[in-house]
Amino acid sequence: MSLDGAERLRHPVELPEQLLEDGKVDDQLGVQVRELRLAKGETLQTLAEKTGLSLGYLSQSERGRSKLTVANLMRIARALDVNINWFFQNPGDADSEESGIIVRAKNRRKIRISAAGLTEELMSPSLGGPLELIMSVLEPGADSGEAYSHKADEAGVVVAGELELWVGERHFNLGLGDSFAFSGTIPHRWRNPGNGTTQVVWAITPPSY
């Protein structure tokens, strides 16, 4: 569902407030780095080449044995085509009874791509399982650009507004409550053709964000 990473990198990054007081970040972020890297099909070697960080440092960081600095986390975020805020949930929502199971709406991890008119929110607790759930909010006219494909199965439901969807040579107009499913290996693209905001909940397996 998400746009190509090159589109994200054109837009500025704002640091979470908790990073402004400290040059280091929590050890648990290494786990999130690993989950996202694997979901994107990146090897440690490739990530090392893209970031200029050593293979050993990245491996140790993913296992919580080395501290990630803010600067290095930003390099990793750019290499994995996400905003650094992806790795941070709102403080005060670390309820041990809910951790790994519940995602409160206010604490969804978000990516905003202003120029594309798209906001994506991770609704599943992590990318470590076999399925990812994403809420996409599309402003009027927002589209995914050129058709793209990846090794995953996708399904979704329109929960607000309307959606144009192209899967291969087939074209569909979807409205509130309409749902769909297709193989992500088929080139596909989408657009909000309406005058209002469109919201789509996507399920993708395996995670390929």
C-alpha cells in the first residue's frame, strides 16, 4: 500500500520530543529496526551499505547489545524509507497487559507524506508477525503514482470516501463498505477520485511495509 521510499525522503523529518534531551535511544528500538528491515526484505549487509554503519554495530543494535544514537537511527530510518517517528509510540502507553496485542488509536505509528496527500498508520502491534494492518488516509486526489508490485497478498476495505483501484489491467471504483483482495505480485495502484477524504484499512501478508 505504501508509496515508494524515494517519495518520503523528499520531505523533512521532525524529531520526537523525547530525543531532544538525550543522544541515545531505547535499546528496544533495535527490535523494531529488525522487524522493519525484514519486512522490507533488506539484509544486514544491504542496510550497512546504505547507512555506512558497520555490519557488527547494526547486528548488535538489533539485539539490544549496542546503543543506537539518534544520528544513527536517522540514517537507518532514511535507508528503510520511513520517518524516524515510525520507531516511537506516544509515551504513557506501555501497559504491559496490552503490549504486543492492543494498539490504541492515539498511539498508532504514522507516516505522513504531505506532497502525496497520504497518511499511513500501523494498526498492528508490530511487523514481527505474519500480518500487518494499516489505515491509509487519502486526501482528495491522492494517488500512489506508477503501478508497483511486491511479494505479498493484500486485502482491504473502504471505511470512508471512495477509492479507484487498478490491479493489472483491471480498473475498479469502490465506495464505503466495499472490500477487495489480490496478489501484490500483480502491478497495482490506487487513487482517491473524490472531493472528500478516503480511509482504507489494508491487511498485508507477509508484512512488506
